[in-house]
Amino acid sequence: MVRAKVLISCVGGLVEPNPWPQGIPGHETFTGDIFHSARWRYDIDLRDKNVVVIGSGCSAAQFVPELPTVYGAKKVTQVMRTPPWVVPKQEQPFGDSWGPWLNTHIPGFAHTLRLLVAAKAEYDWRLFGDSAWSKAHRRKNEAGLLEHMRRTVPEKYWEVLTPNYDVACKRRIFDATWFPSLKDARIDLTTKQLLKANPRSVTLGARTYPPSKTPGPDDAEKEIDADVIILGNGFQTTQWFHPLQVVGRNGHSLRDVFAQRGGPQMYMGPTMDAFPNFFTIFGPNTATGHTSVVLASENMVNYTIKLLKPILKGDATAVEVTESAERAWSKDIQDQLQNTVWHRGGCKSWYVDDGGWNSTVYPYSQVWFGLKCMFPKWSDYTYRYTTKGLVKKYLRMFAKIALLGILVVVVRGARRMGVHHLDAEGWKLILRQVVGRLLFSGGDRLKVLARGVVNGER
């Protein structure tokens, strides 16, 4: 057991793999090997093996091209339900030789380049809205992506790789190898439905995409040899912190609270009421869909550090967001998400659970999120102060009142004497009034401060 004053979870969202597809029988009797790509079995030799891949998301796009070339698989059959939108991978500016040299030897070049990349990525936020302007930009973007697809993959795949939903409704794939790999005769992409697993094969049925209007030869059942089955079917993204058990000060677990409030939610991503001193980096509704996870995580790290400073300095023992602030934040997030492509783009994605609750993405720009992380709304939090912290708190309060008093006295004195006629004697008179008022009001304020410290007021 480890005891700590502060607990920070950095487990992320893409952690626990999805199991074998529900409702597909036969995996218990399959005599070959089955594993998920997130739990890669390096002890399994894929050379000269028939490999079946289930899924066509970002993970599959990364490992499928390497199965015949790097791992030596004899045949790869990739089973896809619906096609993703695929974006050409951004090439390194100035190439692989000049780019690193410029970053290393030109002062400020790397920072400028990162700013430009971030600005370009942030510009893609325009694709996520439900306005006519956003829809027009999506149509333009889709046309370019379809043109890229037709230039890159064999014509036989054009139909099955043309999505029937808006771009950005699902997670886009930024790819440099998957599309070109489909020219390899050892890789076969199919949208035929997975019906069952047999001891050394899988059975595929009618194609699922695009749906056949009338049954044809492509809809006949087909048995595919399989020595190994690799699952690239994603993660349990809507079950946050699964299988961890996080219990708050009221004895309720996070999963219980999520269920009571409609779905996973945390204020600004990192904090939850009734869970003091518990923070999450990259919590619910902090993915953006268009910019860097690293940038979003950095924003949350900075935000968490700001909240923790009074505790790290010994001025407080606990910090906790208020329930009203958390509920208001969550309601606004869910309301705004209803007017985005993730809910109106015509797709079903892992961003949203079966009940329609979206606990994955953030409906505003990352620039806005960054600003909110830079300047926390302190009134949304409560601190349990130490005696030292209380003294500092009241002294800061007294200093603010004193500063305000100085300003008021100076302005009033200046008005009485006329701003343009103030000489050294006039300023001395004003300063004497300021000191007198501070001594008169400050004594009473210090008495209140002393009573608060003695009585342990918070």
C-alpha cells in the first residue's frame, strides 16, 4: 500500500482493449492464436502464416502494412465494417535531412515550426460544427480525401473505401503506409461480415458495406484460412478508469457517480467533486479530434500544478471542485456536443456510448481550453487551509483592501486639491491621510484576522 496526499491518474483513455466481438461464435474452439494489437504477442511467429485482422481503425492502419513485409505473413485478410476517412500523413518540412539540422542549429526555428503546425491543426476545428459554413468545409475536405484515396489504392477498393458519413464524425486516420499497402497481393481488404470462427479458419458472409441492394456472388459465405487472428477492434473508451476502483470521501466510486449523473464526466477533465486531491490527466471530454494529445495533456498538467500549488507550499491540505461547478460544466459540454459532427455526422463512433453520452471529445477549440487552463476559475474550488495558509489568505485580503483604500484616498485627495495644482506638500498631505486611514481600519481588520486564526476558521 502506498499513501499519498495527492493522487494523479495518467492512465489515459485508449487502455483496455475491446474483447472478442460480441455475438460472433467460435473463438473458444479456434486452435490458432488470438490476441489484441494493444497486447501484441511478440512470442508468436507470424512467418508463412494466414493472418486475419478484425478492424480498420488507427491501430490496424499501422500494423497491417508490416504483417507481410516485417513479420513475414503469407496472407493477410483484413475485415472492415465501415471505411474510415484517411488523411495523407504530413511530411516533415524541409525533408528528413534538412529538417533536423534546422531545428538544431537555427535558434527559434523549432518553436516557430511547432507553432505553425499547431495553428494548422487548430484550423481543422472548423470541420466539427453543424453550421452551413462547417458543412461546406467538410464537403471540400471530403472531396480532397476521396481524390487522394483513388490515387493511392487499387480501383477494386474505391467503393468500399468511400465513407457514407461526414469527415471527422469518426476518428480520422493520418496514414502514409496503409493505403499504399493495399497494392500488395498478400493483403486482402474485405467488408464481408464475420460470421464465426472455426478451428483453423473464419467464415465470412454477405458484405456489410456498402450494403447490397440485391444478393449477389459477393454475398455468398466464404471460408478463409486462419492461423492467427489479430483484433484491431479498439478499446473500452466509454468505461473510464475501468478496471480501476477509485473511491471518494463519501464512499462512492467514480463509476457509481458517473452512472448517477448520466455518464463519465469531470470538471475541466482533471477534477471531480467529492474526490479531493484526485486529478486526472486527459480525463473525460478532453480529446479534440483535430490537434495534439500532447498539447491537451500539457494544458491539463499546467492546470493541475496551479491547483496544487497551495498544497505543495503547505498552505492547504486539500482542494476540491464544487458540485455545482462540475454539474454546470458537464451540462454545457453535453449540450454543445449535440451541435457537432460527432452527433450529427451520420456515423456511430466509439466517442459515444449506446445511450448517446459522449465522454470523449471537447466541443470547443484547444486554444480556448488552453486559456481556461492558464487562468483557473478559483471560485469553482474550495481549499482546506492550514494555519499558515489562513494567515497568508487574510494578509492577502488585507493587502488588497489596503491597496484599494490607497487608491480611493489618492483620487479623492487629488479631486479636492485639483490634479494640476498638486505639489510636494499636497502629496504629503494625501499620504498622511492614507496612513491614518490604514492604521484606523487596519487595526480592526487585524483583530478579525487574529480571531479567525485562533478559532481555526476556514
